[in-house]
Amino acid sequence: MFIPGRALAQSSEPAAATPAAAPTPAIVAPRLAIQPDVPYPPNGKGDASIILRLTINADGLVRDALAAEGDEPFASAAVQAALTWRFEPATRDGLPVSSIVRFAVSFVEPPPVETPTPETAAGASSVASGTESSSAPTSGKPKPKTTNAAAAPEDLEITVTGERLAPAVSSFSRAEVRQLPGAFGDPFRAIEAMPGVTPIISGLPFFYVRGAPPGNVGYFLDGIRVPYLYHVGLGPSVIHPGMVDRVDLYPGGYPASLGRYAGGIVSGEVTAPRTDLHGEGNLRLFDVGALAETGFDNNRGSILLGGRYSYTATLLSLIAPNTNLAYRDYQARVTYDVTPHDRITALSFGSYDLLGQTTNGINTTVFGSEFYRLDLRLDHDFGHSTTLRTDVTLGYDQTVVGERRNAKDRMISVRTTLHHPLSHAIVLRAGTDVTVDGFTADQAKWADPTDPSTVQFNNLFPPRTDVAVGAWTDMVIEAGPRLELTPGVRADVYTSGGASVPAVDPRIAAKFKVTNHFRIIHAYGLAHQPPSFVVPIPGLTPGELKGGLQSTFQTSAGVEVDLPEATTATATLFHNAFYHMTDALGDRSNTTTSTGGFSNALSQRANGDAYGFEFFLHRRLNKRLGGFLTYTLSRSTRTLDNSVFPSAFDRTHVFNVALAYDLGRNWRAGTRVVFYTGTPIINQTRGAIVSNPTLSNTRNPAFHRVDVRLEKRWQLSLRAWISFVAEVMNVTLSKETYNSTVVGPITIPSIGMEVGF
């Protein structure tokens, strides 16, 4: 879609005292040097217009961008995109000068066209509506206008496209999750509210995704593998929320670029670099955090610093003086545009958690973990939408369990990603991925190396080097105006302990546009994964490949409907078939009396199935009245020793509903209700699986909880604000029952202040 516009340049300096016949300086407005990229917000609906106020340096770089008019999430999308644009600078008498530009960005959901652009969810057309220029750099505020300079108006036509999410993915933006009660502003805490997700216990950050156990769910941040998402002790996410743009859940049939997990994929996408000075911070009952970002070298580069620190140990000592709890994390990012087509990025982040106990004046570690990542990246733009990204990632993971064992993992990963349009209707994506993990373990000095439990544990987690080599490719094909296909395949070779196992994972997803507001979505795929631990813990990964890889065949089919008032409804049927799965939790194994104990339970393999129905009704929470409803009806079974039985964490019904409302005068309130049915009661005889589990339908009681949130915001200036936030997860103090054991109430209160600029 093309929208013509006119750019009128105006001088911002007083006119000199010259004769009337003196020539007027020739001022030429800035022009875009390259076609800009303005992604349509993933959670945006309908059309929107944003007025930006851009400060453009004499070298054509955008020094500052502000949204003068417009609503979220379009305003943030336009600002973040504008900071990456390049202009031919404004000139006065042929000399480049800095300028201030009012720039309109119109986001439009276009009707179907005969030859749509690949990966286009909506068109966003931009037009410069007016400029103000000065002969010296400005501070972002226009100088008094006293003279109009003659300049030839010129039409400006620009076309940009929005990036669409992959089919069969659920997504929440950070701006929206900030309004989600019980999430405490952390985007990753929205995972438990997404369809297809079954919690183990309320509040704990471990989930079954369409029947796949927590150890089979992969976590990524900007394409970088991370071992876990939340701090210990029901803490917040390990990444400062100000750095996360959105969180995507791929419950199955995910793109070929994501692999090596036989369950779901949780992918956090970081915010685009910004060169304007901005930041945010928070002070709560249990921690303090801050994040800031700015540009340098005339905005060719940007630097971001952030982190959080918990003083929970101090507060906990007043209640439980013998318990120690602490966590902290950090984030740092530096970007620099080496050339107009090359950007280098250094991204580093890490997390530290400690749970300890004091007995007779002696401090002991019950559980301690930490991980760190350093990602070095080069992005090269070949032009014509062809890009190549090269990543080198270094990682260090460590976990101490009961001071018995200190497990470590030193990781290096090299990845490449190519994006190349083959035609107006076909986009090729391809990449390679090589990862090396070096696992070591330090055993406690007092441990008896001949003890059977110690021997079994050492055999399960032996010192070794694991290597995974892979390549992948897929294509986004616009097969006509109403059909989009994404076929793909990835191939990996896993090596561990002298054994090597190959895997080939074909994938395909399709979206059929029946009407402008009704779509049919299908996704199918095969996924493989080496043996996994019960839950994701840094450094603890089983190393036995002799039993082969875990594998999952994932299928889903659903419909997506656009409803009035910017509301979307999605209904999906799914079926996952699991083979050779390591799921000590779901297999219902007796880990205390059965032969081999817990180590045997970790190494045993089972098959399984998960099938069900998902429903997602969604209107953005950051609207005046927003909310969502998710419902999952499912059954998850396991097959072991010729017995078929429900998984230990099979929950028939899982229900989430949330509402957020703008009360006026900058007051906002919200509530969320969580409900799910109980898990099967585990009946075991002589340490074995129940002899006829299909006849045992007894389940634990159902669980529900209510979360609430209240916020009052004061707008200090156009960009600066401060908020008071009171939030409680499980305000009803509900308790949960698992296998006749009452847990809880797990309740988290939070009172604090948030600031932003």
C-alpha cells in the first residue's frame, strides 16, 4: 500500500538582517536512504496511526525518536523501528544539517491481494508529514520558527511490511503481561496462562506442554538456549522484563530453526536496540531492579545495562531464621554499526540462585544454581531483504544439590541464520547449529564412592563431552492470496559418551485464509531430543544415548477468528505421540522402594500420548478493558511394561481468565482466576506401577486461585512516569493437594514502586 505525502522544510533560525532581495537559503528536507522496517506488532489489531518526532543527525542517523501521538502497542513498534532508520540528511545550501522531522506511520490491515509479500501480516505505510531543520545539532526540541524558507515540496512514497508470527504460536507482549495479575510484570510468567500448558503445582515454574514433561520444554532468549526461566523460591524471571519484547510459546509443530527438544518451545524475543536514553526500575518487597539504555558515537552504537538483586534473605530471616534465600541476575548488551550494512552485537546475561539452611551455626547449601551467557553476533545485510546472522555463544552452568555434587556445564555454540527471498512469494530461511557441552562434576569429599546410590548417580551424570551438529531449512510460501505454507526440515547428529545418534525432523505448517477474518491453521512435525532430567536444572543432563533419542510426533489443527472490538478467538485440536520418553514424574514410578530407586526412574523409558482441545479468547490487556480466556481439555497417558495409565500430572481441565480495566485518573485494576482439576492418585503395589490403572479413576481435589493487581500511575512528563503497584498471587490462600499431600497455600504478595523514562 502506498500513501503519498509531502515534506516541507522550515528554517529554525532567525532571519538575518539582509536586504529584501537577499537570497533565501536553499533547504532540502531529509529523505529515507533505505526502505525502513516497521514490524506490525504481534498483538496489534486493526488500523492505527502514529506520529513520530525524529531527531536526525547531520550524518543521517536517527538520534532520537518520540511518539507524539498514537496508542500502544503501535507507538512502541514505530519508535523502535525508527531508531534503526537511515536518512539522506537535510541540507542547507548544499551542506548537511541536523533536523527534526514529524513522521507519520500508518499501520493497516490490508484486504487480500493477488501477489502478497512474503511474511506480511499487515502493511505499515510511512510518510513524512513535515520537517524542521537547524544548522546545528538539536536537543530534540525545535527552535522558535521565525522564517519560512522556500523549499520545493516533493512526494514521498514508502512501503514497509509487518512481520507475522509463525502459525500455531501463542504470544504475549511485555506491555500486555505487565497488566496480567499474578505475573508481577514478568513476560515469562505468562507461560502458565497460555493454552496447552498444564502446571505441576500452582506457582512453580515447571509445566507440562501438551503432555510433554518439563525436561522436554526448551527455553530460548533471542535464539540463545537457557537452562531455566525463574529464580528459586517462586522468584521472578531471570531476565529483566524491560529487555523482553514478547514471549512466544510453540506447543508443537514449531519452525525448523527451533529444535533439539521433544516438547514445547518457549522463546523470548528481546527489544530492539535504542539510542535514545531510556530506562525503568522497580523497588518491591523482595527485590530491586533497574535497566537503562542509551546510544553512543553519534548513535552508531547502543549500550544496555540491567539487573535485579533480592534481599529476600533479610526478610526471610525474620520469619525463618535458619533459612537462607538469595537471587540476582544481570543483563548487558552493546551494539555497533560498523558499516551501513554490518552490525555487531555483544549480549551477556546471567543468573544466580541460592537456597541454604543453618543448623547448629553451620551454613549448608540445599540447592544452588547459576548460569551465564555471552553471545557475540554479526548481522550482515546484503540488500533486497537478504540477511545473514552469525552467532558464537559461550555458556557456563553450575548446580549444587545438597552439597553432595557440584555439576557443571561449559558450553560453546556456533550458529548461522540466512534469510533470502527467492521471489515475491517465497522466502528461504536456512541455518547451521553446532553446540559442544563439557560436563564435569565435583563430588563431596565425605561421599562414599562405593555407595550404590552414589554409583548410580555418577553413572547417570558422568563427566563427558556432548556434541550436537545440525542444519535446518524451511521456506515461507505464499501459494496464492489465501494460502501460506511453511515446509521445513532439520537434521542433527548427537554424540555423547562414544555413542552417536542421527535425527531428521521434518516440519510443515499451513494457514488457510478463508475470509479476511477467518483462518484455518495446521501444524505437523517430528521432534527428537537426547535424554532429559526431571526438570531443567543447569549442568544436570543425563548422558546415556544407548537407549536412543526421545521423539515426538506433533499434530494440531485449528481455526482463528477475528471478532469485533479487536478480539481474537482460536480453537485447536492437538495430538502428540511420545516414544522412548524419559519422564520420571509422569511415568508414576516409585522412586523410593522400586529397584534402582530414583536413578532407575530417571533412566527408564516410556511411550505416551497427549490429545485434547484448546481455546484462546484474547483482547489485549493494555486496552481500556482487556482480558483473555484460555481453556485446555486434554488427556495425557503413558505406556510402560505393557500398562497404559494416565500421566501423574494429567489434568483434564485447565482454565485461566483475566480482566484488566482502566478505572480512570490513571488507576488500573485487574484480576485473574486459575482453575484446574486434580491429578490422578498414584496407586502402587510393591513399588511397581498399579496393576490395572484404567480401573482407578480417583483423583486429587480440583484447585483454584484468584490473583489481583492494582496500579496508580503519575505521568511526570511526556516520557517519565512513576507507579505504585500492589499485587497478590493467590489472594484466596487456596491450598493444593497432590497424591493426598496438601501443599500451600503458595501465596506471593508484592507491593512496590515502578519508574520509567
